[in-house]
Amino acid sequence: MAAKRRKLSKDFEKKINSALKELELILAKINDIDDDDIRGEYAIAFAPIKSMISIISSDYKKYGFTENSDSLYLDYSLSIDKFKLEYEI
């Protein structure tokens, strides 16, 4: 039996790429913090968001655009916005 083809979405790929670039920028800002305790606090708080975009990206590469893709990205967007507000990055 043939494997099911992945459904691709250029718009969703752009969102993922944009999110990955934003992730790099925020990580760079966190790593630029001089105080070790504060940097550690920010890194710990940002780790779940970093994990979320990794899951979204690998899910898209493996399965393509699915019903779950939009909800995963929405959760990521809400989390990153909340992080930016709370940690003023």
C-alpha cells in the first residue's frame, strides 16, 4: 500500500521560517544578558516555546500541513506573545 502524501503549504512554511528566525533573535537577546541568574531565568522560561516551534517544524516535515498544524501554531503564537510581554524582550 502506498504511503499517504504530505499536504504542503507555502504560507505555513513561511510562518515556520519566520518563527525560527524570531527564535534565533530572542535566544541571541537572552544570551546577551550579563547577569547569569537573569539569563538563566529567561532561558528556562523560553525553553517551552523553543520546544513548541521544534515540534511544529518536525511535525510539518514529517506529516505536512494537517488539521493540527494551525492549532499548534496558534498555541506557539500566544506563548511567544505572552513571553515577550512578561519578560520585555
